[in-house]
Amino acid sequence: MSYFHHFNAREIEREYPLGQAFLDKFSRISRDALWHEQNDRFKRLLARAWRMAFYRRLWGGAGIEPGDIRSLEDIVKLPSFGKHELMASIALHPPFGDFHGRDSYSADPPPMVMHTTSGTTGTPQPLFFGPRGRETQNLLLARAYLLQGLRAEDVVHSVYGHGLINGGHFVRESVLHWTPALFMSAGTGVETRSARQVELMRDFGATVIVGFADYIKKLAEVARDAGIEPGRDIRIRMISGHLGRESREQMSQLWGGAQLYDWYGVGDTGTIAAEGPDQNGLYLMEDAQFVEVLDIDTGTPAADGQSGDLVVTTLYKDDIYPLIRFNTHDVTVIETTPSDLGLNLKRMRGFLGRSDNMVKLRGINVFPQAVGPILDALPGFTGEFLCVVERSGTREEMTVLIETREASDAGAKEAAALLRARLGVDVEVAFRVPGELAPQTGIETRQKPIRLLDRR
């Protein structure tokens, strides 16, 4: 059977409602009822996983046998896993590994969609999706966009990358399959030159931009350099992307006062959480994702309000590539205050950095992603930077390379003092001219620019 014969779109939308139906459901549902819904989906997921060699090997190595895990209450008994285990699976069973689970079907296995990760933290990892899981993932991102205010009359300009990378394809499918908006699939600066992108946004009347904050900021600068004024010539009213700790006020001003919304997910899981119109934390899609936050050092559950690694069980992926306790190694915090929208869903603070990309300098944990927002206060800062870490004897040192239009010795001292005050540790600073770091960060070619160069 073909891709479209393996799912029923109306059935998916009944299980995972969109728009007003989403708001209605989660303003009424009790936490107890939500847990039972999660538990039913978890048990289906668990049954699929036990049929896969990958999970039998992972869980058997931890002494877990079928029957030991009866419900979500037992999930903490299972080991978490991440990219290391997935790449080991590929090494054992090249070229695709045994974590996709397609060979666990005795007859009529579903077709697989294959993409890869961006490879920001190493070798790109293959990603696999079954038809029903893929369309549910697409719906969840559409749910996020609609929650944030996407309208039928919007023209959505996407700067997510394509090729083998999942991002651009997944976002395109989400908007086209599950919303009424018009979609423009521009991609990265290599796929469509930045100067051409801003012309197309002007000519086709783009009203929404979706993508990563770094490149969206760059496009505003490109537009102004070309004499195209955001807010006048390009009337962007909404930006939905991966904002991290970026200055919202600055990006909003760059785009003529656009409203900014954050959402979070990774290639393996799809959308995990999204900001709503209250802009007070990211609502976890708890009907689709069971989320834990674990202490970075011990792997034990962190208390709400404490930061740690985000570990995700994707409850709807019970066809291809089931995910049970996948450690994203992205650091976040679960919010504890009530929802301003009256939704009975937990919220997370958003992406705070990667624990596997964290640098420890003289006992201080430094996340490279935190550096950019600090530098926003510097006059002349273009938004481009790169952290270079090297070992000097027994001591590790970090130099922050900063693109600026106003280089001076006094400016370098100001930048170093600012970083020392905010990071809590001394780092070196070196200025670069605008555009000089692009070959190293990949700002024009990569979906997610490189911000750490580790030379240790």
C-alpha cells in the first residue's frame, strides 16, 4: 500500500485536535484523564518497541524483561538513550541501523520516509518516519502555528533547509497539509540567495517568517542593505521559530514590530512544545509527548523549576522509529506557574543550551548558545559569533570571535567585561569584520549555524 493508505487524516485530527478544538479539549481535561490517555498510547508504543531488536538489546542490557514495565509509572526503570546508541546501531547494522523497526512487521510494512539531522553536533543521523507518525508530527507543528495565530490569509516564508535535512520538508508538509495558509519554501541562503529572498518576501507579500533566529535576523540586515525596509516594504506580522535566548525586542524591531513566538522540537521527535498567545512559556504537547527533565550529571529526575536534560517519549510514533526515553541533551526547565490561557498542560521555559555542547571553564558551565543574546547589547554587533575552545596546559580557555561594524580596543574591553559579568568567567574576545565568520559558522548554508569550535 502507498503512503496515503496507511493513515486516516480525520482520525488523526480527532486524536490530536487543532485550533479551537485543541483549546477546548485542554481547557476541560483533567490531569488524571490526560495521564490515562498518555498511558494508553504508551502501552501501544511499548508493545511495538518490544518487537524491535534495538530496544530488546538496550533494555535487556539493563536487565529489563517484558512485563517489568506495565505503565507510565514504570518508565523511569527504562534506560534513556541518545545519538550515541543510535549511531552504534548503525555501526552494527549498516547503513540504517535497527532502530527504525520496519523489519518488525510480519507483513505489509508501512513505507518509510527518510531524512537526516543537520549534523550540528557530529555526523548526521538518519531519521525515519512511518506515514501515520509523519502526518501526526506534521499536525502537531500546525497546531503550534495555529495556536500562535497563523491565519488563512497569511503568506508564510520558510528559511528551513532542505536536501536530506528533515526541517524544511517537515515544515512545508505541516503548513500545506494542516493549515489554510500559503507557503513559500525559500530554504537557506544557498538554496535561495539572501538578497533574492528579501525581494521575494516583498513581491509576494510575506506576512509570516518561520525558521531559526540567527538567519531571520540576518535577512533583516540584508533587506536594509538592499534598500528594502521591513515593516514598510515587507510587512511581517509574525515570526515563529527557534528563539532560544535571543533578544525578542531587538528582533521585533528589526522586522518592523513583528510578534515573535518560540517553539521547540528535534528531528527525532517533531514538535514537543510551543508558545501560545500569552507568551509565557512553551506549552508541552502532552497528548503526544511524555516529557521528563533529568539532572545532567546524575540522570535522575530533576524537580520542576530545576534545569536538566529534556528526555522525551513520543507517544504517537508506534509505526516506524518508536522513541521511548530519548535524551535530546537539550537543557530546559519545567515551569510551575498556572497557565494564563487556562490550559491544563505543563509548560517548559524553552531551549537553554545543549549539555553535550557545554563548556566547563574554571568550574563554570558555559553554553555557547547563551553568548549571542549577551552580545546583542554591543553597538555594531551583527549577530554573528563563534566560541573557540582550546586547552592551554591544564587550563581550558575560550575565545569569542565577534563580527562587528564598530571594532575598537575599547569595544573589545567592553565585550569582555559584559561576557565576564553575565557568564561568571573570563573569556577572550576578538573582533571580526561582517561576513568573515560565515565560512566557519555556516550561517548561509546550514539550518543551524555552528557556534562552538572545540580544539581541545
